[in-house]
Amino acid sequence: MQNVLNLAPDTALTNYQETPVVDKPYDLVPDEVLLSQEHYESEVRSYPRRIPIAIKTTRGVIVEDTKGQVYLDCLAGAGALPLGYNHSEINQVMITQLNDGVPYQTLDLTTPSKDAFIKSVMQFLPANFAKTARIQFCGPSGADAVEASIKLAKLYTKRNTMASFHGAYHGMTNGSLALTGSLSAKGRRTGLMSDVHFFPFPYSYRCKFGLGGEQGAMQSIRYIESVLCDDESGITKPAAIIVEPIQGEGGVIPASKKWLQELRRITTEHGILLIFDEIQCGVGRSGDHFAFEEAGIEPDILILSKAIGGGMPMSIILYHEKFDCWNAGEHTGTFRGNQLAMASGAKTLEIIKRDNLAENAKCRGEQLRAGLTELQTQYPQIGDVRGRGLMNGIEIIKPEQANKLGQAVADPELAARVQRAALELGLIIEKGGREGAVLRFLPPLIISEVQIEFVIATMAKAFASAVDC
């Protein structure tokens, strides 16, 4: 097997072109570290059940486990590692920060590092949005930023109702989980935030209206507008509608430009705040700096986490200054002053702009979807290939079987077998979507053309192995 971990993780994409060479399936028998985790750690642990490896060292898009086996990672911390692992410039900026004696965290006291981070964010935003934007630092998780957005929307509008979408994922705290579509995540919970309503998301492959495409998307808009205009709908006017421009955990479902534009029109006309949750799809992943930019619109509130800290814990919200109606300390938290995250985040934004990594995400995403679409012609078990930029998914189905709605029947068992086969061949991918039947690809933005070729070739081998089982 070719060892790629001695490659220097600098910014030139050519330095990331080496990939694992796998002659036989990897040995995924748990080692001592994994067995120790299973013994001590709570049953709530999630990823190790599907990806049973113990990570020893990393570089770029490459992971080596404690048994010396090497993988190409298309999970990247669920999208939190836009530059991959151990990027030399990110490492250096944090080392410099520590050597300069900057504190680890400062509550919301300011520092030169914080000032530099804020200015980097403003320069990364669309210019018009940045002109009047205010930034708010939240707790380290994206869920806390969602909670802050809920509070702010309700404070500003003096309304209590919130609206979200089928398939949405916004976090696991009380308010964010209430806005999340997954019933399995809510199944054993009680007392979630009340007065939350869900609208149909434009999911073309499983369109709620049986139409699909732009026609189905516009029917979704018609439904939303009819509810908001109907004084017998049973739904009071929301404080805000929250939406992911590209749904992630819900199955990698991009909203069209037209749908987003119409949603912006409706919320503006009804005086409803529009919140874009770009925790996963933002910061270059979509092929633009932010996924909403393609539609030529702006949110009232923008939620960012994951990649915004360059791999370090960070969450922020950004909004027009007119919405800044907080009293001091109304949404606070100890760890909203993570100075290492601010330093790594600022450098990450600089590198994404300097190296045009959003464009790389766009090109490599097109390459990946083209390869997966070609694979679809060989395997009818691939019901749909979709995505945008480097946020992509394939939906696994049982061919020639339909549910009561005439839609393809999901095949989560085959999806799990393909995921495991890919892992045994040196490729880390994730599952999600309805019934866990969508295979998801979230590689670092630095991934190269050669590495995407490896992903496609490995998926072909994984399908051949899994389908024959």
C-alpha cells in the first residue's frame, strides 16, 4: 500500500493527488482502541458504528488508522474540515497564536485575533450583505447558533411561531431539534419547542405533489403562500422560516434558484424573517462562498458553523443591523471567544479565496456527479444522483419496487453494505436521508481531480461487491 502521509499539506492542489492503493479489502476487525471506546463510551456514539476505525494520524484528505491502514476521507468531520487535515498554514497560525501568548478563549472580550477574524468574515460575505451586517458569536456548536436565531427572530417580530421544512436538520438542542424534520431523532423526546410547523421542501425525487422538477418546486411555493394567506390555515404568522439552501442530513437535496427566490419574495411580503442555515453547505462547499448567492438573494439571518472555524469549534450568526434588538447578555455562553478558532477561521477564509477553492469545489463536484451518474447506468439500485459543489449524494433503492405513493422503495440495507465495502477499499463516506438510504460525499475542498477519480473507481468496486452479496 502506498503511504501518502509524508506529503506536505500545503495549499497546492497537486500535492494532494496521491491516493490509497488497495489490493485487497482492509481488515476492519476492531482493535484495542475501538474496543476500549465501546467499553467506556455511551451508547449515544454514532459514527463508530458505521465507520469502525480508530484514527491515528491525518494529512490533507488522507486518514491513517491505528493499524496502519490508509483511507481517503469524504466525510471531513461532517464538512467541518474545509482544508482537510493538518494543513500546514492552519497549523502554523495556531502555533504562532500559542507562542504569542494569546489566551485560548476570552468570553466576548476582544483581541486582535478576533478583530482580524471579523474582518475576514465581512470580506468573505457578499459585499451588499456585509455593508449592514452584524456578527454575533454563539457557543461552539451550530445548534447554539440556531437557538440564537430563534430567539432573535421572536424578539424582533414579537411572534412565537416558527416554520421549517420536511427533511430539515438544524441540531439536537431543544429549539433546533423542534425545527428538525427527522421523526427518529424526536421519537423519544418530549417538551420540544412548541408552535413549529413544517412545509414541503422541493425534493424532486420524492416530490410531495407527485410532480418533481421545477413544477413540483413551484407547487411547494404555492402551498406555502396559500397557508400564509389563509386565515383558516390554523398557522399564525411565523416569526421566521428557517431553511437549508442545500439539505444535508435530510439527503443532500439542493433547492433551486427559483424556489429560493420565491421563498425570499414570500417572506419579504409577509414580514417574516428568512433564516438560512448554512452550517454545512456554506463557506465554499456549494461552489460559491455561500449557497444562497447563486439565487442572487440575501437572508435576514445567516447561520454558520463547521467550516467557519477552519476545523476548530465555532458558530456565528450574521444579520442586518436593523434586527440587532438584543439586550446585553440575552444570549451568552462561556466558549464564544475561542481564539484558536478565530485564528484558524480567518486563515481558512483567506486560503479559500486565495486558492479559489470554491471553484475547485464546483469543478470537482461536477466531476464526481458525472462519474456517479455513469455508475447509475450500470446499477439501477442508484435511484438518484444529486448535489451541488462538494456536497453530493446518491439515493439507494430497490429497483422495480414502489411504495403506496408510487415512489421508489429505499434500500438502507444495500446502502449500508456499499458504505462498508467502500470503507474496506479505502474510502470513507457517510449515510443519511430517508431511512439512511442516501450515501453522502463531503470531502475537503482541496480534493484533487485524481482523488475524485479514486472515489468514483472505488464506488464502482464497492457496488460490485455489495450488490453481489
